[in-house]
Amino acid sequence: MPAVTPRAAAVPALATAAALLLCSCSAGAGTDPHQNSTAAKSGRRLTATLGTAEDSRGPAPKVPGAREGGTLTIANPVDYTHLDPQKIYAGEAYSTSLLWGRQLTQYQVIDGRPRLVGDLATDTGTSSDGGRTWTYHLKDGIAWEDGEPVTAQQVKYGIERTFAPGFEAGPTYWPEWLTGSEDRTEAVKKYGGPKKDGDLEAIETPDDKTIVFHFPEPQSDVPYMAAQSSSSPVRADKDTGTGYDVRPFATGPYRIVEHKQNKSLTLERNPHWKPATDPIRHAYPDRFEFTFGKAVLNTAQEVFNGQGSGPTTLTTKGTLPPELISTVERDPLKRTLVVSGSQGAYTSDLYIKNDRVTDPEVRKAIHYVFPRQQARQVLGGQYAGDFATTLSSPAVVGWKKYDLYPVAPTGDIAKARDHLARARTKVTKLTYAYPVYSAQDDQVAQVLADAFAKIGVELVVKGLQPAAFDAEVFRNDAPYDLWLSTNSVDWPTPSTLLPDSFESHLDPLSNATRYANPRVDAELARIAKIGDARKKAAELIGLEETVMKDVPVVPFLYKSVSQFRGKDVGGAAIHPIYGATAVVDLYLVNA
């Protein structure tokens, strides 16, 4: 998910506006992987409802056939950039951190359908004062891994940490919304974090079980924002600073007993977690063993061939290697080990740094030369997703299909040359950066370079270490023009897309393309004041076309994901919000 900067939204309480969410996730391991991309084509949707207080009670509905016991291995190619809850800002990391962390609200998923319910809180929150005040009450019986009770003051402390230095990588909603600031930098000037400025008056904790948020402007999306990891409690006596990024203290069904960075992560049961308080999570395996560093292809071969720990292994970061697709499709038994589904609101785009590629005609040339079909084939063909023509995903409320610059999936060399010829400045060289996770990343880069060569443009490709990619590419003076990126809203409404990624004043982590259009800025300021949630959504979706006329990015895919699980791993399905295998439902068949 991209770093974001929210807008002050004068809208009624969120309970008055249902959010619509696309879901084509598999019901479990064994779903035909050929079905993984139908939803984006059909636009089929379902309602991501707000649950009631009754829905927010535990325990979570039992997974059919699940049993307790055993050790489950999750083999991922790389370690987590962040485990500190106030720094986590990626869908798969959100999903996995549910094993040890809890938030004010969270998504309960039943039969693939998401419903927002109270997690630490008894419900999804109560608003007053026109949406400027939100009140949450904590459930009884929720404890830390050492048995100490979770308190409202600890939730407040966790949220206060989002203001502090070092937390720039995480979501910025709490700092900005609580201070009425345009961006995090402005917010931090008003409050610098718990250890610097003490108490944040915008959050009130009248007792250990009540937390009240006072916002300068109405905020309708607080229940959704409260599901982010940044809403997790933190105990001041356990706050180890940078060390908390390696081993956070647990409130969920598991606790971290060992974390060897870039090597392994071991989880065991948290004896103080009470299922009766938790409508989201299960704790079927006795133990989770995460391994990091092995190539996805090697892990997949072990899983599909049942070698070593393959039967009890799955991946949540890796995807089905393209090299194995034909093998899997020929073997019905192997096909049952593929876990496929839509990645919800995720789209994949070719990003263009607009302050380097300043001429719209050059950006249109890039749009027409982009070899979507060839690139998708390298990434897994239909398993990778459906071709996109819009910035937002069909999962977003109010989504409307449009295609401003129609082009065949193979590209249109003639049109690309034509637009390049219209450019004010002759362009003969562009740079493309990409994180190197596997050989297919190099192959995509070569596909792009070959296509650009056909229009007389040398595409200089630069593979980067994944851990260094963001720091290298998003800094102001980074010498890169293009890169592929995944884009998503932070919850299933359009309120966190254009305002948080395409306003000109945003920092490079937010406005990664350096897009700047004064007319769009003015429209976003106007839309922010609309008092009707549905009208606001419609206006934002309509403005999207204005943005995309400038071609700040090139739409590529409405993303699907295909992961894999060992034959003894049950309960595997793609989370409809977080777009990765949902770990809280996993169990071992032969435990």
C-alpha cells in the first residue's frame, strides 16, 4: 500500500454508507486456478458491511475440518521490512501480523466475505459531533503475552508513536486527522510523539476501557482506519525503539519467541490469548516457523513434489513461479495445491516520474509502447491478473470502467512513435528500476527494453536489492524514470487514492510519480468538503479520468495472486482485503 496523506472529509458517520468490495478469492485450497481472474471482467461485487457488537464477539467461526496441533512452515523469499505495528504498511504484512497483534477493529472473513467488526473494541465505534468525535470501548479479558491487561492508555500510546521520528514509513492518518494537518510533517510540528511531548490531548482515555478521539474535522472512515496495524496498542515499558521492529510484544494468539533477521521467525502460542474475545483469529497450529532467503522456485518444487517439509509448508509473499505453471496445469493433484484469488483493490501500474518525464506526449508514447501482454506472460499469464484500463480497481466503491487511450495488449508501436514525434524535447533514453526477487524480474525488464528499442528509445534497466528499492527510487534526486508498482486504496472506498497519492504538495513517499496539476488540486480541495459519502465517492471516481488524461502512470493489471500450500496445509484462501493467504485460518490436516 502506498504511503498516504488523508483529506479532511466532512461526511456523516460511516455506518450510513456501505462500502462495496470485489472478491473473487478462492474458498480454499483446491479451487481451479483458471477462475482467479473472472471478477475484474464481470465487475461482480459484494458488500463489505460494518458488523454489529454481536458480530464483534468471539470466538471466530470455526474453519470446517480444522484441527489443532503441529508446526506449520511459511517459506518466504525475504524477511519483513517492519514488524513494529506503527510501521507496517503492506497488505501481506498486515495479514501476517494478525497472528501476534490486535487492533481496534479488523476484518472478519466468512466464506470469502469481509465484514468489519470490533477487535480490541466491542464494536466498530460510535461517532458524535457530526463525525468529529469517535468513541471505542475495549473488551474484557484481552491481555498481553505476559498476562497484563490491555488498556486504553496503551492503545493511545501506540497511536501517539505514529507522530514520532522513525515512523514516517507507516500510515499517516492518525497524525494528520488528529491535528487537522495537510501532511505528517505539519502534524509532527504540533505534536512530536509520546516521549517528546507527553500526552496528546486529541485522544482522551477517561478510564482503562474507553478511548475517545477528537478530530478537528469530521472523519467518516475512522472504523476502517482503526483496522490498520497503526491502531495496535504498545506498552511503554516494552517499547524498545528500533528493537520493537524485530520483536513486538504480542496481544494475538501467538507470540514471537525468536527472530533471526533475514533468516527465520518463530511463533508459539500466546497462553494469555482468549478465543472468546476474538472474532477474527484462530490458533490451530502449535507453532509457526517462518524461513527467509530461499528462492520461491525451490520452495514451490518442494511443496508440489512433497519433498522435505513441503507437505506442511506454504508461502505468503511468494507466488506460483511461471516456470511451474504448465506442470501444475497438467497435474490435477498439483493444481489443488494452488491458492488463487483476486488481490482485492490492488492494481499494478507502470509508474512514470512526471518531473523527469515532463512531456505528456512522451508519457502517452510510453503508454502505447508498453508490452502488457508480453510482461504479463512473464509474470504468469492469466494467473497475474486481468489487463487494466483504469487507475482504481473494480473493488473500490463507485468504480467506473473507462479506457482513455485504447491499445492492444501487445502495444501499438506506430502510435507510440507518433506521440514521441510530437514531443517538445527529443527523448532517446529512459531508465527503468526494479527490485530483483527472481529471474522473472530481469525478464520483464528485458521485455520492456526490447519494446522501447522499437521506437528508438534506449531503456537503461537497473535491478536493485528489494530492501533498498524504496529508498533508492523514491528519493527526490533518484535517476529513474519508470518502475512497476502495486497500487491500492487503504480500505474499500476511493477516499485514500487520489487525495493521498496525486496531490502536488505530497512528499515523494506519497506522490511517488511527482504528479502536479493545479486543477486537480483544486478539485480535491472542493471534494473534501462534500458532506455526502456516496456523492464524494462518485466525485473522486469522476476526477480519476481527469488525472489519467495526463498519463501519470500506465495501467497494467487488476491483480490476481496465486500462491501455493503443501498437501497437509488446510484452510488456505486469499484474504479479500489484504491480498495474500490468510494465515489466521490455517491448520495442519494431519496434526
